[in-house]
Amino acid sequence: MLSACRRNEQVIDGSLVYTSFYPVYDLTKSVAEGTDIHIDILMPAEQDPHMWEPTPRDLQKLAVADMLIVNGANMEERWLAGIRESLPNLKIVDLSENVDLITYKGQASLGEFQYMVKLDLVGNRVYPIEFGHTHEEFMRIAFIKTDGQEKKEDMIDYAKAVMLDQGETVEQYSLIEVENEKVYQMKMGHTSGMMYYQVPESGSYYLISDRLSEALLSYRLLEEEGGEDLPVEVILTGSTSSLDKTTYDPHSWMSTINAKIYLNAINQSLAAFYPHYSKKFNRNKVRMVNELALLEHEFKDKFAAKENKVFVVTHYAYAYLARDFGLDQYPLQGLTSMGSISLHTLRRAIAFCRENHVSKIFYEAKGNSRDAYTIAWEIGGDADTLNSMEFVSKSEEVRYIDIMRDNLERLEQSMR
């Protein structure tokens, strides 16, 4: 076990609390202001917080900490269970536990599925599947060749038996040489991507997937890369089970309403651990909650006066903000903060902007601006940044509330 000398190496006086990434850090720091409690960030700012995992050195840091405060809502799901197992005595605070999370159906249980279509495929021709922005790890599919004589109910039961298998793991951008009735577990990530498949002979096939295409994991079956959707006959859309996993939009910190709840949870957690500072924690919390309430009131009035409340953004990170202020977010499917989108998606976005009189395209601060400016040029508009805080570093010393104000001002100025 590490000794207290580790703290001396970090030049820390007093107590130590780690937070997972920047927005959690800044809110926690604001509550602890004026105390000798050292607040730090676990995740490096230069890495994607959706994909980062802790190293042994990070575990050493946490071993001498009093507490770890995380966003929750699946944001740290990749590694949090490992932290709990390695450091069972570490207090972990999940800020999302008491907020109204945006939920999605998520993954079907083994032996179940959510989507089944019938399609005609040409043997040895390569077909693409285009994936959008997602926070999920895997999506499982299988193909079953058919002569068209079976009953729908029998086929669903047969497909459920096929989907009992976990499946062979396949990396993004791989070519699946389809074997009849074999399950493939396609690896996802916090990026847009493609997967390719080909069947050995021409004919009709059922494609079965453990997921519907929805906001948190969108996908399209294409005739060719950058082309149109493949014609399909939908057999089933919706779950074959009531036991499917529920998943969440993890960007819950992008809500001023949620941030006030976060501040309450931080206040209570810190006060329980450091009771001698409880009055100071509470004063700081009340001050921050009041600031956020004023910000909400100001911009709810401003947005209420707008006729067009649509905004187009490259990174699917602003659903909570949109919900708070009655706005309509149009995220570019197939794109993350650092990714690139398909030609088909560009065309669709351009058409949407023209139809909805959108003249400004938003992209992620510190992210790829190319596609946003491409669309802006096509519609005779402009591009600008929004900041999801996923890549803000501690050295920037910018407050959560100031970033949120800046986001709201940019959105308000873009609307009629």
C-alpha cells in the first residue's frame, strides 16, 4: 500500500479529492473554494473522456485520495467497476444518480433482438454499414439465408436461438465474410465508422441486430459507401424482450438544471467527509446555484422570443441543453467531436439546413471544423464552436458557468 509520502510528492496540503474530468472538477472546486482540500482531475485533457481508461499510475493516485467524484450516466462506465474492485474502500460519488437522464433502449439481451429485416443481396459484393456517434461498445448482428417460405413467427423464434451466441468480435472497418447463422459482435467506439460485409451467394437474407438504430447508436445499411439506403423489408422493429439494457446519454453535465443537482450532491458528499467545512461548502453551493438559476432565467426568456429554435451541431452532446431551453438539436449522424462524416450525411444536413432556415453550423471546440465549414459554405452561412467541456484542461482555469453562458449566447445569436 502506498504511504503518505505520495501526497508529499504531489505537494498537497490537506485532503485530496479526485474528479473524473473537467466539468465535474470545476463544479467540485467551486463548492470546496476557500478550504485546504485539493481537487484534481483523473483524466488527461488531451484524451477523449469517453474512451480513456486508467493506468496503474492512476490507481496509485486514487489509492491515497479520500474520494472520487464522477459524472455517471455511463460516462465512466468503461473503467469504474475496475476502480471499485481495486479500491473497495474508496468513496465514489455518482453525480447523475438524482437527475432526469435521457434514456435509450440500448442492447438486447442474449437470445433476443430489436431489429429484423429481409433484404436481397448479391453474392461477393461488398456492402457497407455506416455507424454514427455512439457511446456503446458493441453491436451484434447475424445473417440467415432464406427461401421465403417460412412463417414470420417461426423465423423470429429461430432468430432468437441464433442470437443466443455472443458472437465473434469484429473491429471497425473490417470486412465480414458472412457465414450463415453466425453472430458477429461489431466493436463500436466514440467515433463514427464503417463496417463491411459480403455474402457468399446471391439471394434473400434476414439481417438480425440486437439494437435499433437510435440517437445513441445510429446506423444505416447502405447500397455502397456514400450511397443510398439499401432497400429492406422490415420484419420486426422493437424488442423481442422486456429485459433489454437501458442506456443513457452521458452528456448530463450539459444541463444547468442537472448542474444544480450536481452541486447539491457534491455539497452533501464533501460535508459528510469533511464536516468542519460544511458551512463553507453550503455557502459556496448556494452561491453557485443562484448564479445558475439567473443564467437559466435569462436565456429561457431569450429563447422564448425565438421563432426558429433549431441548431445543427457536429457532436451529439447537447440534448440536455436543448431540453432545458426548449431547443431542437440536429446532430450530424456519423460524426463525433473529432470524426468525419459521409457524403450522404453532408447532403442530408445541407437539405435540412435549407428547409429549416439554419445559417450557422456548430462544431466542437478543439474539434474538426472542416465538415461544419463545408456545410456552411453550401448554405451560404457560417460555422462556430460549442464547447461540451470534454477537452478543457485544468490549466485553462475557465468556469463551468462561463462555458455554459458562452454556449447559450452563441446559440441565441444564431436563431431568429
